Amino acid sequence: MISRSRDIRSELYRETLVDRIVSILEERILSGDLQPDTKLSEAWVAKEFTVSRVPAREALQRLQERNLLRRTHLTREVSRFSLEEFRELYELKNVVEAFGVMKGALRATDNDLNKIKAILDSMQNCIDAGELKKLPAFNLQFHDMLVHCSLDQTLIQTYESLAKQVRWVAPRTLLSQNRPELSLKEHRAIFEAFANKEATKARLLMEKHTTESMERNLPKLEPAKGC
């Protein structure tokens, strides 16, 4: 029992450590501190953050999944950022997500709906308590849950693959002035249509929500465009 508890603590510590490394490297890439084509090896990350190769490897893998790094023969390099390519990827994610929401609205169970409502309640609690840093995680849970209700594994896998590559930018506007309340209002409207099995309405509301989010997010990336 003691050994198991230590294993869990060790795993949680590693996850927190990896999250921190990813956050710092992401910021350095987007700010231009780490220029496109800069090589990032496991050894360099391990030395830079005084960690072992395991969290270094996991951090680099996550950055690669987000399209911020690309794999080369021997190492990884900072991606040469293309705003237009990112827009196309984001648009595709939005279309797939909206379609998943439409299918999910027709297949969601009462248990699913209760879980989604609990997520919205948690978002409201975060706003009321001023704990806005917790919002992005609940925001992702809300979007993921609606698509997962579709029970279409091919669609879900496609959505998750696309979402990994674009969702790192979402917190940049989610926490801006007035957005928490407005975002939650939009989420509640989507959920109402979803719960009432108004599938087409839920799809249209989600597509509008994610498209407007994309248009707010893309200007935030302009400084990285010319890197």
C-alpha cells in the first residue's frame, strides 16, 4: 500500500513537472525567444530544467503534438510557424467538433447530461470564486464531453488529434476581460440545445462559438508569424 501511494505521488509530481516545462517552452517558442529551426533535444531540456530524460521526453512529445515542434532524424526542432496553415487546421477542428456535437446531442444519456451540467456548474463556481486559472481545464472537458457523446470512435479520434494541435492557444483569450462570463453563457446555450436533442441548433451554436473563438485567438499569434 505504501509503495502504491509513493508511485501515485511520483506520477503526479512528474505530470506537474512536465506541465510546467511545456508551459515555459511554449511561451519561449511563441515569444520568439526560441527561433524556428532551433534544435531541442531531450538532453538539452533535461539540463535546462535540471530533470531526468523521462519528463524531458514527455514535454517534447507534447509540444510536438501541438505542432510547435517537428521531428527530425536525430532530434526535434522548433516549427516554422505558418498562421495560414494554423487557421486551416483550426477551421477543420471546428467543423469536426460541430459535427460531433450534433451526433452527440442525439446519443447523449441522462448520465452524460448530468456530467456536462456538473462541468458548467464548476465553471460558474470558478468565476464566482475568482479562480479563473481553473477555467481552461473545465472548458476543455466541456468541449470534449459533447463530442465523446457521439460514440463515433473515428470522429472522436479525428477531433482529439486536431484539438491537440490548436487548443494550446485557447486560454489566451478565455481569461481576458469579460470572456469567462460570455463563454459560460455561450456554453449554456449550446448545452440547452444539446440536452433538448436539438442537434442542428447545437451544431450551429458550437460552430459559431468556436469560429468566433478562433478569430479572437489568431491575432494573438501575430508576433510569432514572422519568426
